[in-house]
Amino acid sequence: MRWAFITDIHANRQAFEAVLADARAQGATRIALLGDFVGYGADPAWVMAQVMALAADGAIAIQGNHDEAVAHGSTPGMHPDARAVIDWTRAQLSEDQLRFLARLPLQAHGEPGNCLFVHANAFQPNGWEYVQGRAEAVKSLHASSARIQVCGHMHEPMLYHLSGTGKAGDFRPLAGVPMPLPGHRQWLAIPGSCGQPRDGNPAACYALLDPAKSDLDDARITFQRVAYDVEAACNALRATDLPTPIVERLARRLTLGE
């Protein structure tokens, strides 16, 4: 059984289509969707329809901070751009889609190698604190007995580990290179953003997990990058009625991967 971990789609239809096609071509049979399905992108209703269909078919889906914000509405204290996008996104979604977002769990467990799926971190899932380095990664790993944690929220791929003696380490993964996850360590994987990568590479991110076949085997994770039609995603934004300055800022981020 091969798992695909997909996170931070951010209403980017073109990126999500490309990642789903690649995951199926790579033989993924299970999917975990780690939140932030909406926000920023031009196609929230289409993305939500796909997410809901995948969840109905057995995919794991958890709530991200953008999902929470869209489900409950913007607040006056938000950045004006964020407030505008949230209000616009809410207007694109059906009542069923808004209810689905509001009812998503903050975390879930899965059978591949005792996994915990959570959008931001395991120590305070609803606080939306970023795992920006080893300190936050260790804090998250200490908060759960799961051998493998998979988090979204950070838009750059990263892999952390913690030994039984408390020694921590990290890897910046190379795309397409399988990495063993030995069972004597805990692991925290951040697949990177499907719909809005921020590491200078606009190609969509996701990760594949091959669970260990027995206690004598290691699970393996492979971080993937998938080229997609970025210009089409930008043009879809320009076809919306969002304010032009916001659209151009969002389009620039997609183009540059920032």
C-alpha cells in the first residue's frame, strides 16, 4: 500500500490535478489531505468538490487554518488581502462545502507505520504554530507517540527525526529520492505545498510513503515535485473578480514559488 500526502492545495486546481495524476501514476492507493484546501487560489469550489469526493472514498482529510477561517468568516483584525480572499472564497462555496470545512478534524491517525496527520503541529493543533526548525519539530514529536508525523502549514518540504536518546536531526529532501525511515526513530515529514510552494521552485509538492512490510523493514518516504501549468493558474486568478492588486500579488507568488 502506497500513501500520498498532499497539503496546502490553496484552491489551485491546476496544481491539484497534476499532483493527483502523478500520485496515481506512482501507484498511490491511499491519500491523506493535510488541510488548507482553500485560500489564495482561483478554484475553491472545484478543489472542495474533489476533496469531499476523495474523503467519501476513504481519504483522510484534516482542517487547516485557512479552512477554519473560511468556514467561520473573516475578522477585522486580519490583513486586508487575507480578509478579501476569505470573504471572496466563502462566496464561492456551497453550504455543504462550508459545513464540511467547519467539521474537519484537527488531526487523525492512519495505519501506515503508526502515523499522525495534523496541519500545523501535534503540540497545539489549533494554535497554528509553524514547525520552522528542530525546536518546534522536537516539541511536536514529543507531543505524540506516533512513529511518523505528517504536517502541512510550512510550504517547503522538510524531514525531521528524533532518536530514543533525544538526538534530533533534519534533512532537506531531494525530489524523487526515496529515504528510509528506520523504526528506532520518530519522524516528522512536511511534504511542502501542493498549491503554493515557497522555496523558489513553483513546481507542486507532495510526498509518497511506502510503509514497512514488517518490523525488520524500514518505511520509505519520497518527496515529489510536479510541474504544472502555472500560467493557467495565474490566468484563472485574473478571471476572478478579486481586486487586481491582490490578484497580481498572488500570481507573482505562484510564478516565483515564493
